[in-house]
Amino acid sequence: MTESLDNLRNQIDALDQQLQDLLNERATLAHKVAEVKIATDPNPVFYRPEREAQVLRRVKERNQGPLDGETMARFFREIMSACLALEQRMKVAFLGPEGTFTQQAALKHFGHAVESVPLGAIDEVFREVEAGAAHYGVVPVENSTEGVVNHTLDTFMSSELKICGEVELRIHHHLLAGKHTQRDKVTRVYSHQQTLAQCRQWLDAHMPGVERIAVSSNAEAARRLKDEWNAMAIAGEMAEELYGLEAVQRNIEDRPDNTTRFLIIGRQDTPASGKDKTSLMISGKNRPGLLFEVLAPFRDEGINLTRLESRPSRTANWSYVFFVDCEGHKEDANLQSVLDKLEAAGNTIKLLGSYPKAVL
Amino acid sequence: MTESLDNLRNQIDALDQQLQDLLNERATLAHKVAEVKIATDPNPVFYRPEREAQVLRRVKERNQGPLDGETMARFFREIMSACLALEQRMKVAFLGPEGTFTQQAALKHFGHAVESVPLGAIDEVFREVEAGAAHYGVVPVENSTEGVVNHTLDTFMSSELKICGEVELRIHHHLLAGKHTQRDKVTRVYSHQQTLAQCRQWLDAHMPGVERIAVSSNAEAARRLKDEWNAMAIAGEMAEELYGLEAVQRNIEDRPDNTTRFLIIGRQDTPASGKDKTSLMISGKNRPGLLFEVLAPFRDEGINLTRLESRPSRTANWSYVFFVDCEGHKEDANLQSVLDKLEAAGNTIKLLGSYPKAVL
């Protein structure tokens, strides 16, 4: 049996050697790609979101295990990140501080071989990318536990930046206890209102007699356990770790597909990857039937809307703005036809970008 | 040229397929290793620090580039981490909070496929591992910028845990400015005393007329820039990011090999990896020549001491304690002979562990 262990380890060693050779070979090929770009383009773009999305999709699709597809895609994200860093040290600005979900999203999308720079506000992230001080920016756009981030949408109204990617983080809620919590005497549970709503069924079934108290954020709920022995909190892993709490029950959210979404912003247009989304702003004079008018062309062309958000315009000449996310790339004929129809009907359209659907 | 780009990308795609197959094959082999362990050992140990150190060393030694050896070793750390996670979800306790150097050390050593648990104090980390609630713990032991962590050494006096690894983090110091800093009117620079000392030559050469003011920590120095327009701070990347500062000049430390050291603690003994260190506590009655007596056997056997720290004993029967780190493994004949000699001379010896020298 010991010999068999040695034998297996020898096989692993031989395999590691092959792996290492392939990794270096890949970096060499990536370098050749960069050389071709430099030779043919005065402003070569090394980071290609559509190409990376294609690679990651293929990795997940063809994966046979035992490593799961997500772990495998994470490896390839890091491999591409390291290969890219040989050509260009990328700087990515994000809505800080350190340790936020937005930073997590930035690293998930770009890998660890980038320099990530936390900034204090969403418009600072935009400014940093506009000024060229950062190559890309990462901003939250839909945060199911801490509210919709309208500020990001508003900032797009006055920015020329393009969306060149999206990131989704799966968010789990855990029932947490503190060090002093007397678990058999719990009378109240704290969390953000939206989180409480997302765990309603579980709470109904398992803690029917316990009072639910909404506080300003999940982190605030976690913080309170320090001083209260008869309470628990519902919050995510980061709050659990930050406040040294213990999970009594993990993943108590009623819908297991609870995610938070972030956008990657940059200065470049992104070619089609095959599975893309397009975000646009449509503005028109507020009149009866406006919403129907705006939506009809999408339906006529069979284009799936993934999100619709209406916002009051901040400028005098626009009276209403719709933010629309739909499937497809702006170069697709049917989407092009929708845009033509909307413009012909007197609406103003601002394309925020076409970009690959989130892979990881 | 475009065709050549397509051609290169096809080569990369083919190579990625091979890479992926190899990664899954590696996980399958690792699983077979686990099966052999389970079949032959009632308490199988899946994590083998000495084996991982050997793999990482070989990866670095044989690396041909273009990816550098450290990047490559990081990949293999993550690959081993993911393979191990298929067998056993490892729980690693560390001195928190989130975002500290100690957490960075934990992830550097164990990869990202472990659950890392922040605890509030060094003895809590010890207790968690002693109780079996965590598989391993990570504690700081020499922190060049924030002082020596004597508390860790003291805790070893009353613990049966073994050191099974060490981690070194390279620490850089940057000259930082805040948003309001008027860079041409700077009259003072803040930092921790030890950091100021470590950047003395650079400050003498580049900022001779500027007052150096020592504060309690580098983070505190960074924090002060919020309110002062005529000051800069010297601190590391984490403080820079946390407080949204800008680096005026990076890596201004006089010695480029400035590192901070951490220990991995666990319940198991670690076999020799080929390049090991041993940590021990030697206690004896305080008498003239005690230090010389303790050191002589090491010199006689040609064993290199990498660190020596003397501490007053906390128990009545020990009057003095030396913490010694030396090269070699406790099973090595020459180290064994040193231990015999020291015991024969009436000293009490406590072996804290033999473990692989830091690789990454």
C-alpha cells in the first residue's frame, strides 16, 4: 500500500511537470498574440472581455470533473490574468473600501494578477476610468440585500464610458449567533428588511415565535450581537467573519439563486462573444403609452428583456429615462432594427454597451 | 496578420483543453491517494505540509518561464488546495480581523479553497485548534513593522500544539499622500518608529528637511492624512488602499528583503521535507554562561541557528527560556545529538515542531 502511495505520487509529479510546461507554453502563445496586436494596431487592446468569456464558457461546458466547472473556470480566470499581466499590468478601480462585495466582484472578474484600487464613491470610479488613471472600473448595480444602486445608473447619464462586462455574486444568508448568545432563549432576530423578506419562509417554519427586527444593514445586525445575549442576526459570510460570529444555520434564503450584480466599465467597445447582453438608456417625453411604445419593438423582434428600470431624468430636455438590459449584441440585426424603430419614434437612445453575459 | 491571430488562438484553445484534462486527472490521482490513506490509516491525514513544500520547491526550481516561478507556485498552491478540498474541507483559524497580514498569510499558505476563520486573540487561535474546531491555525511570530509578537511565543509554553509550517510575507513601505496633501509643502512624515527606521536612508537622501513623527502604527499614520494637508505617511499597500491614499514613491525600505513571518500550528508532527526548520524551547536555571552552553552544541554539530529569542519563564520552576529556530529536522542525526547534549546538561527541552522552510 505504501508503494502504491509512492507510485501515485510519482504519477502526480510527472503530471505536474506537464501542467507546468503547458502553463508556460500558454504564456508564450499569449505573448505572441500581444506581439501581433502591437504590430497591427497603434493602440493595441490586450484585455478582450469577449474572448475571455468564450474561453471560460468552453471550460465550464466541456468539464468532466472531478473538479467542478466553477473551480476549473476560476483556474482559467487566474491563468489568463497572469498571462495578461506579462503584457500589461492592469489597474482596476472599484467602489471600496477593501473587503466589500465590489472588490470580491473585481477579483472574480479580473483574477488576482491586477492592481485593484478602492475609491470612495461611484462617480470617483467613473472619473478614474475616464481619466485613464485606471483601465477598468467595477461598480454595483443591483444589490439585492442592500438596495438598488440607482447612483450607478444616474452616473451613466453624464458619462461616455461603456459597459464591457457584468459580474454576478451569489449571496447567501446565514443565521448567526454571537459568543454570548444563549441559543435557547432567543427572542429576536436582526437583519436588513430585504434580507428578512428573503428568508421569510425559513423563519416562518423554524423561528415562528421570534420577533423580526429590521435594521439599516446586515452588517449592523451582526454588530448588535456583541451586546445582546437573546438575539441572533441574519447576514452573509463577510459579516460573520468580521464580527467573529458563528453560523447556527447556513443558506437560509428562500430562493437559492439570490445574486448581486456588478458592472465592468471601460473606454472600449466589446465585440460579440456569442452570448451577450446590451444595456441602453431610452429617453422620451412622458406621455400616455410611452412604456408600451418603448417595449413593443423588443417584443416584435423576439428580444428578451432581462431588466427594466425607469428613472426621472436629471436634465431638462429629457423627461423620462428607461434603463433597459436585453439579450443580444448591438451588432445583431434584430437589435439594430429595434434601435432604429425607437429612434424613428422620436426617442433618444444612448447605448451603454454590449458585453458578454456573466460566466463565473 | 488576422489569420495569424486566429491561428494563435486556436493553439491556445487546444492547449487549454489539455490543461483542463490534466487538472482533472490530477484531482483523480489525489483522490486515489486519499483512498489509500483511508484504507490504511484509521485517522488519515490528508494535508501533508512536507509533501506540498516539496511540490512547490520543484515547481520553482524547474520553472523556465515566461511565467515567473512565484506565479507558477501560486497556481500549484491553488491546484493542491482545490484537490484537497475534494477530500476534506479544511478550516483554518487565524488572528483576525479580515484583511490583516495574518489572513493574507493563511491564504498564501493554504490557497483559497479553505474556510478561514478570524479570531480575536492569539490564544483563541490556539484553543480553536487544540479543541479540534479548526484543523490548523495561523499566528504572527515576527512582525518587523509592528513589533515582535511575544504573545505567540508565550502561548507555546502552555500548549501541546506543533508548528507545522511557516509563511513569510514580503513587506513593502510606500511614501503616501492624501487627497488634500499639498505635495510641495510637506513638513512632516508619519509612520511607526520601526518603519521610519527601516526607511532612514531613503528619507535622509530624499526628504532631509522633513520632520519624522513616530505614531502607534502605520495604519494610524495613514489615517492622519485625512485631516492634514502638509504631511505624508509611510505605510504598506493595505493601509494605502484602505484609506484611499496615493503612493508618491513605492518600496522606499532600505533593505529590499523586509519580511514578516507567521507560523502554522496544528496537532500533527510533520515528516522531513528535505529543507526543514526546527523550533524549540530550551529552559534552564539562569547562571553565568548559560547562553554559551546552550549555543555550543549547535555550533559543534554545524547546525545553523536562524533565530534566537530569550524570554523570562512564566512558571516558577523554569527561570529562563530560549526560543531557538534552527535549520534541519528533529529526526536528523546531528540535531538529535544536539538535543541529547542539551538534555544531558540539565536543560529542559520542548520541541515546538519541525516543518518545511517557507517556499512561497
